[in-house]
Amino acid sequence: MGSVCDGTGLPQTEDQQAAFTDVSSSLQNNTAKSLELWLYSNGGATRQFRIVTPDHKYICQAALQSGKLWIELYTLNKINNQQIAITATNHVVTDVSTITLKDWSHLVIQSSTGIASGALSVYFDGQLLTSLAPAAYPLSWGIDYSGSNYVMPAIDAAIFKHLRVYNRIITTQEIAANMQSACFMPEGNLAVTGNPLLLWYRFNIPSGGVAESNPEGQPPFLVPQHRMAVNYYYNSLNQVVKQSSPDGGTSEFWYDRLGRLAISQNEEQKSPAMVDPENPAGRYSYTNYDELGRIKEVGEKLGAGNVTESNARTLSWLSAWLASGNNRQVTLTYYDSEPLGGWIPSSLTGTLSNLRKRVAATVLLSAGSDPAYNRQAATYYSYDISGNVKTLTQENTALKTREAAYVTGSTGLKQIKYEYDLVSGKVNKVLYQDGKWDQFYYQYVYDADNRVTKALSSRTNDGDPYLWVTEAQYRYYLHGPLARVELGKNKVQGMDYAYTLQGWLKGVNGQLLDPERDMSKDGKAGEPFANVARDVLAFSLGYYADDDPADGKEEYDYVPVGGMTNAPAFKIPFSAPAYDKSGVVRDSYHGKNLFNGNISSSTYAISNIESGAARGKTYRYDQLNRLTGAVFKTNVLTTSSPTWGSGTSYWSYHMERFQYDANGNINLKWCLPYPLSMAAQRMDQLSYKYNVDGNNKLINNRLNYVTDQAAAGNFPDDIDSQSPDNYTYDKIGNLIGDVSETITRINWTVYGKIASITKGGNPMSYGYDAGGNRITKTVSATKEDYYVRDAQGNVLALYGYDNSSFTWAEQHLYGSSRVGMVTPGLAIQSSTPLANANYNATGDPITNGTEGKRIYELSNHLGNVMVTITDRKIGVDENSDAVIDYYIAEVLTAQDYYAGGMLMPGRTYSNAGAKYKYGFNGKENDDEVKGAGNQIAFEERIYDPRLGRFLSVDPIANKYSYQSPYVFAGNNPIALVDVKGMGPGDPMEHKVVKGDNLTKISKKYGVSVKDLMAMNDITEGNKNKLSIGQVLAVNPEANFSKNPRGGYHNPDNPYGEEKNIDNIAAVGIAFVMGGGDENTVIVGGDALNSVKNWREVQNRVNSSLAELKADGKYTPGEAAFRTFTAGSLPANLKKGVAEAWEKIKNLENPWTENSQNSPIHVLGSFNITVRVNANGTTATVAVYDSKTFRSFSDGNAGTGANKERKDSDVKMFTNTYQRYIWNIDL
């Protein structure tokens, strides 16, 4: 390899592919290597080079920009033409800002253990560079796809020359000599070919245009180049200042001088998709705080001027801005005392008690900030001495005005009183409208385990037990789960629950509506429950079946004690299809055995539908546990003919099929008969069309329109073919128009709820309370509904206005959940208003003993209301001997559902036109919008079951970044519900999915792998054996008795006692001296105050609150997790610890000096959670701290191992655990 130099320093060009092939070979071992080249820097302009080896084993690239030099090496593994994996990376970012750049800069990259993976040393123009913090590569690149094959990034060899590789580290002197060589020659011994000079290739600089060949950018990392990224931008406090997403648009956030969120603006507020008086441009959301940092006012502001980051941090400017402009949709929160100003209802003045450090009232205003005006709703609180809500008063100004016109003397307020067991905190009684015309009372009875055993109601709060109606009675298995529910004082229905060994629900009652095969034999003569009405609903869930019934072993998912013969309730097991020799399932739509908790089959027998015949359904899923097929079997299942069948002859027109795109959006949804020639029975053959770019690539997840290959006239209520742009959205992803439904405008509140819908020129509107709960529905000028809710947001009562009458329409009934409702039907005519607002037993439509006014709902495992019945029990004389042989329930409605929640044609029943507004997932149907069951109101979003999609973006979409924010129940509506419309699952738990491991889960929830193992009883040998569908506890706060950082280790003392501790030093002394409790819950005193006021705690509380409100509001149940690790103490504090140690050895108090009486010494490292409470207005902060000898001694003052107190004879320095808990107002 002789030198070639033309006197200008530009060598000749050599074979690029051959050179890079040799580079690949030289990098394939982890021995010392040095790579040398000259980089064209052109006086500091942005430059880049990239080597891609022909065997696709390595990418080596470098970039020079803004005084920094990036070096990146990637090791690759080519699997096939469609797949390639990055197996190792080696990155370094260095500072070259102090180096005067030449046209050609000398660069050496070397490592003693291999450049591909070892620690890198970088020399630039002879200087050894210092590494900086990692930073994203400044120029765009990525591995892409063309068709089904991957495409490597382009080679960029335009700006480097003289590529050399040496088989050793070259010295600083050798580097300097090479840098100064006029002809770029290797100096001295470096020129020896083979040792040390392994490779030397020469490249030339092309003519012109170099600077424009690599456009600047800041792309997301690495492979592939995602088109639909959600980007977050942070300030120095790690607070999100800006975020942008394909569906939610761009939102900006501004914080005050204390780091609290003060102002935000989303893209729709800034520049609406459709400007009108309800949606002007230039709006902002704002938050105002009181002197204690509690949120006292939130809302939307118009006309206050633009905001900058520096202005928001200036107190005077922010105060002036908050006082300017016009406020709308304002929520006010009052604390500590009865609100001043004389605006609260006079009947409440002086009645609100025990308010200190508690919420006194929440108010929603349509405009302004003065609750004396434009008040739409308010909730007023009064507490007992223990802090329980004693009295809750709901004010709905629309209801208040309406009722006042029909009930003489009515205040229009609705008051709810609670009576508690002060030891356990259980609710014993709920008094609704005590003493008023619409009074109603609830009473609950519990067992020794605090489980509700009986729910009763009455119109009078009388001590006579015979004046109370038993609505539901509960029985439990000895190991805990619910075993049986009996409904009504007449026992109009008994619901028996069976479970598999894994705890999965097997079914309710059985598979057939046959008392011989009912679990409790309800209605069968001679049995204990002979006088209970016979079942009207029976269903079972199948997971897996016996793989070889002929072997005589019962290996089903459920086998009762004594075997199937002795307990025949579930004696029709699902039979999975056989596999052929090639391993291909013969019937791809038929269910199959599943062992992960997914449901493979179900049976339903519903009274008054097909005479109660039992029919089976089977389900199929993809690898992500998304539903891909559901088949409703036409053959009737009986004990004598338990044939499921897997051939196409057993399909009906209730066969469904689903396909999804990579984001989880439904691409295809079929509901078809078989054979396909039965065109007249086709319901849906839908193709979903989304917004795409010119290359047919998705630009967001918003549905544009659907096409349907089924004839439009086949079924009246399904979705038919639509034209492009059928669905229109605002700029944050809310649906605002639907052409096919003649919906021309949907207006949304700032809190993400539908404010109004204009359909066919007719407006419908919805009103909400300060917590975002629906309290008013206006269908027309002459039809309106008013909701009254309890402290948790559950509907207690519903009143209706219809032209000239005001009706007390519903009073809901609750046990462990909603069991139904009373329908008083008390209609007051405008011509004859009630003369007295107080209770009058005369003419009471639901006086105690009245039957036929109660409706009980029977639901499946998803909460889907399958059947409703009254409280009447009808006797049946089977053989006409004038003797009742058994009883049946009076059925009002019955229905069955498709997988996504749409009602099945032909499988609905209504007794004399009866209706029940609750259905799929137990949620309310808004039938006035799109027809029966076609629009469903989840608490936080609206759902269309025909499409299987929500109408707006998930308010916590950032927690489900792996799927479209419009997805319902993770695309598995057979096993999952969508919790309040905010995504599948529980924030206290994590359901294991494919690809999960403990490390990944620990990072997601901010809890250590060790803690996860302890909370979930996972042994070391099983830590890598998670099962898909397995549910893991992920929050130590959820169950203190299994908290891995303390109480869990000693089953004799699992909980810890709640205490007020006056001095934090006492906590440290208890640990040192071995006195006091092993576990303590500190809820008051100066010890708690010391922790609350410590800067490290406050910083983490503030950052947690910012995270929890990143979407503009606090969502009940959401939590943020933080940790603090105390570093090694500085010398002066170490000295203090050493002195304390000497005092301990002399049996003296080590905390007599103030320097040791502080959280940094006593608390040290800690974990912290901030969780939004159910009321949405407060949050619970919990600081977790464990004390061990090693953490105390700091590895300096003393030596020795940690000891658990229960195993130690000497209690000094044995492990203790504290939890500091307090509530904060949001």
C-alpha cells in the first residue's frame, strides 16, 4: 500500500465496498484497535460521515455540529432480509468547541478492548477529548423498510479520507506525528503493514454540495423512523413544557416560580378547528392556588394576552394575568371553613362542620369567578370528627329551578347523610333527602371480615326491621370469594358463582336454565332454595378443555368437588378443534384451548330469548391477546347433546372477525353469516379508512370513514357505507361531526366531556358537576333528566321533566355494586304541584310493601346487563292442582351483545315495551343520539359499540403508548372492560403481556424488582417465568401487609400502628436502641411535619403533581412514583455520625445535637407515592422508609450485617420500617 500524494493532500479514490468489508473483519474481535481518518470540517460547519459494512454487521458514523463531536458504532445481527437487530451500541459525545478547526481535522478513535464495544478514547487534532453527557445524534438517519425488506441507511463517505485501522493503541506522540504529516502519511513504526497497520484505504472529496447533503434535524432514536411519535419537551426541573402527538395535537405548559403548573394551552384552544361563540381562538387553561399551595380555581381564560415562560415565573405578571380576561367553565374549591360572601344556600349557613384542612365546597361556574353568579352546580361537605363525610349536599341549579316550580317550599338541594362504624369506617346507613318528599334510606350489614352481607332500603328510617326491604343478600365461600347473591325480599333470583382453581370466574348458576343443573337447584321442590324463583340467566366461561376425555381423567378448567357427575352445573365442556398433522387448526374461527386467562368460549342461556335455549360462543385471539374472531353457534347445547361443532355448518350470522393495524386500530370488522352467499343476512363487512399521507401511511389514528360491503337495508341499526370525511375532529382528537348520523356539531368542555350535540338541527346538551360527573341531560326543550350522585359519583336518583310534568323517576339500589333501581314514577303536574316539600306517606307510590316498582339487573362477568326483572315472584301451577309447584321471576328486558357491545338482532326481549337505560359494561345508553344501545356514556368518554371505538382521545393515553388512543378495552372486550373509558386494567395492578419481564415492569412503575417479587410471592427461581395475563401488584401502598420494604417481613406485625410522633429524632432513637415498634404509620406530629417540609420530599411531591396533571386534570386513582437516594454523607456530617456512634457505645442519646435531628439523618433514602383520591380533589402522599444498620453507619461509623427484629435477640439496630402519610389538596 504505497503512498500516493499529489501535493495538495487529496489522495486517489479506492474501492469503497472492499474497504468496508475489511473494516468489518477487523472489528470482529475485542482486541485493541485504533481507527484513524481525516474529517472535513470546513471551519466548523455541520459535517457527517457514515460507514455501513456490506455484510450489515456494523454501522460507524460521526457528526460534527455546534462545537460537539458525536461518535457512534452499532453492532448488527442480520436475521433475514426482513429482520435485522441492533445487538450492541457504543456512543460517545465530546466537546471540540475550544479547538480551532482546520479544513481537514485529524480523528483517532481507539479502545483497548475493541472499538465496537469497549470504552473509547477520542483524539481530535492531537488532543484527547473529554466525554460529555449522552445526547441524541444531531442528524437524521434510520433503518427503514421497502416493501417487506429492511433498507440500511446510506453510506456517507463524502467528507473523510485515509481510513486506517491499527492492531494496537497508538501513542499520543504517534498521533501528533501523523496529524502533522503533509501527505497524511503514517509515521515511523505505524507504517509497518500488518503490524500494526492492518488497513489503509484512501478516499477523495467530491466536488461541491457537501454541506447540503445532510440536513439538520433532531429525530427520535433509532430504528425504525417512526412517523407518529409523541414528543415531550422538559425544563430543568424535569417538567413537561410542551408535548405533541398525532391525535392530541400540541400542548404547552407554563409553571409559576414555585414550579407549579399555572397555565396551559392545547392546539384547539389556540386555534380551533371550527371557530364559533362556544369555541373562540386564543383560550388558555389556568390554575390558581391559595396561600398553602392548594388548588382553589381552575378554568379556561379568554382575552388575557399571550404567555411566555419568564412571565409565568414572575409573580406580579402572573397575578395580573390571572385577574384579567374572561373566565369560563370555572371550578372553584373552598377549604377550611364555610365559604364567605353570602352566596351559599341559606339553609346550609352555619351547618358545615369539621372543615379545617378539608374541602368545604366545590363549585362549577359557566363564567366569571364569583359563585354568586353563573353557578351551575355545587357540592357542599360536612364531616364528622374523624374526617368522614357526614353530610353531602348537591346543588344542581337546573334541577333546583325546575323542582321549585313543582314542589312548594322546596330548596331544590339534594342532601345525603352518612352513618359510619367509626372503628372500621364502614358505611352503615345512607339517608337520602331525610324528611323530604323524596326521602329514601339505605342500610348495610357486614360480616366479621367487613364484607357486606345484606343491603336494605326503606322509605322510612324506622327501627322496625320489618319496614326495611332486603334488596340483596350475599354469601361467601370460606376462602373469601363471593358464592351467592339473592335478590329482593321475595328472593326473586339467586345467583351462584363458581371459580376455577386459578380464581377465574367459571360461570354463574350453570349452563342450562334447568333447576336440576343449577348450582343451588333454585326452584326445585325439596331443595333448600325451593322457594327461590328459578334462574332466568345462566352463563359459563371456558378457558381450556380436557385434551383426552377418553382417558377417564377430568382435566377440564373446572372440576367441582366430587366430579362432574355429582355437580352437573357445568357439564357441557367446550371441545377445542383437532389439529391436523401439519399443525394447522382446521377451523380458524373456532376457539382453542387457552391457558393464560383469556376466555376461549362461553355459553349463555337467557330466559325469554329462544325459550331459554343455551348457545355457545367461541373466541380467537392474536399474539397480543386481541380478539380476532367470535362465532355464535347455532346448535342448541343440551346435556344429552353437548355438541359444539367446529365445522361451518354450526356458524350463524353472528360470526365476527377483526383485523387491526400496528397501532391497534380496527382495520376490518365483519359480522357475517356462513356461507357468504347468504347476502341478505350480512350485517357488517366494514373496512375502516384512516387519515393517510400521499404514501398511504397513517398520519394519525382518527377514523375518516368506513365502507360496508353488506347491503344497507339488511339491518336498520348497523353502520352502512359512508363517504370520505364522514368523521371530522377538532385539533385535539375529539369527534365534532358525523355526516351519516346527521350530527353537524359536537361541542366539548375544557374538561373533555361532551357539552352539546346538534343532530339534524336539534340541539342536545349535557351538564356536569365540579367533579366532571353528568348531572343534566337535555334532549329537547321539553325533555330533561337530572342526576343526583353520591360522594363517589354513583347515581342515587334521577328526576325527569317532560313538557308539563316533573317526575321522580329512579332511585338506584346498591349492595356491593349497583343491583338495580326503584322506579317511583311519581309525576307531579304543573297544574297540581306538591303542596309540601316534606314527606307524606299518603299516596306514596313506593311505600314499604309495594311490589312491581323495583327493577333488579342480572349481569355477566363484564357487567353487561343481560336481564332485568321486577321484585314480583310469580307462582306456577305445573299440573293444575291449585298448588304452586315453583316460582318464576317477572322478566322486563333481556338482551345479548356482540363482542364490542352492539345489541344482537333477534336476541332482545322487552315486556310490553319496557326499557332499561343501562347495558354494555353496565354503562348508560344515550339512545337519543344514535338509536338503542348505539352510544354509550362511560364516565370519561363516549363509546360507539358498532365501531368498537371511542369518540375522543384517552385522557391517560400516555400510559398506553403502545396502542391507538381510541382503542376500547385493549381490543379484548371479552375479558376486559374499559375502566371509566380510561384504558384497560387497574393502575394498582399490571397485567403481564408478551415481552414483559420484571425489569421492564419495575421501570414502568418505579418499583424495584426485589419489591415486585416480594409483593407477588415470586421466588428467585421463578422470576423469569411470568405468564401472559398474570396480574401483578405494582404499588406497595396498595397492600401494606405485603409491603416489601418493612411490614411484609414479619407476619406477626404486618401493618404497623398509626401514631403521632412529636420529634423525628424519636424515630431514629427507636431504631438505634431497639425500642418502639418495628413498623409504624406516622400520621401526625412534628415528625411528620419534618418529613413533609424537607426539600427533597417537597420536590418529589411537586414533580409528581406535575406528572399527574400533564393532561390538564387530576384523574382519580392515578399515581406517581419517586425515589430519593441519599448519597454518601459529606465529611462534616460523617463526623457527626461517628460522634453519634461513640455516644451509642457509651449508652448516651445520639440525637442530642440538632445536627443529627433532621430528615437527612433519620430518613435518608426513601420512596414516595402521590396518589389522586377518589374525589379527585385530594391526593394521598406516602413516604416509605426502612432503617438498617448499614444504612445508618454509612459504611464508616460501624460494621456489621443487617438483622430483622423478629429473629434477633439484641434489638439494637434491627430493621425498622416507617410509612409517613398525609393528604394534600389538589
